[in-house]
Amino acid sequence: QVQLVESGGGLVQAGNSLRLSCAPSGRTFSTYAMGWFRQAPGKGREFVAAINWSRGNTYYTDSVKGRFTIARDNAKNTVYLQMNSLKPEDTAVYYCAASILGAMGAMAIQKANNYDYWGQGTQVTVSS
């Protein structure tokens, strides 16, 4: 059974950092595109960041550019989301996702329905 397990969420003050990890199990995800999405209370799920497998191209939503960094370690079958300079508006449940479409372009990689596997989510709360 394929599972994506997120970790690293928590409560932090604004301006601080967190690093989320996503460790898939059940198969190797080295050729998959990996993404992070988030859902704040009362809002829909939104794209945060993604990385494809072929060239390691990365993509970010505008609100996190310059603050968040997505990276993958294929040897450890793990993807990370380093979140710096956190803001209260970053508060949400963060979800890791994997897509068999490993080399999607910028538009496609941001669409949640292009992902095949999802984690259960990890809560990130940023206090002001």
C-alpha cells in the first residue's frame, strides 16, 4: 500500500522557520513529481510548491517565493519543504502529494487533480 507520511509541522511565532518532510512508503518516488499543497480553515486547497524529477525544476506560488524551498533527496526517498520567515497567513494543514507525471510543466504541476497520492496532512500554525 502506497502512503505519504508528512512530518515537521507545529506551532511557531511569525518570522521563524519550519521544515516539513514527506517520506513515501510502499514504492520509490524518485521518478514522480512531488508537491506541497495547503488548506487553511474555511478555504480550499491551494498549491504551495512542487519539484519534478527529470531536471529537479521547482515551482512556487507567489506568496511563498523567496521564503520557502522545496527539495528532494531521492536516495532517502524524501521530499522537504523548508519554510522561512513564516507569516500568520501561512497557517494551514500542509499536504504532500506525488504524481506519476514526473515532468509536468509549470501550469500542470500546480493542479491538485494531477496528483495521484496524498498524505494525511500536517498542521502548521504561525502565531503573530
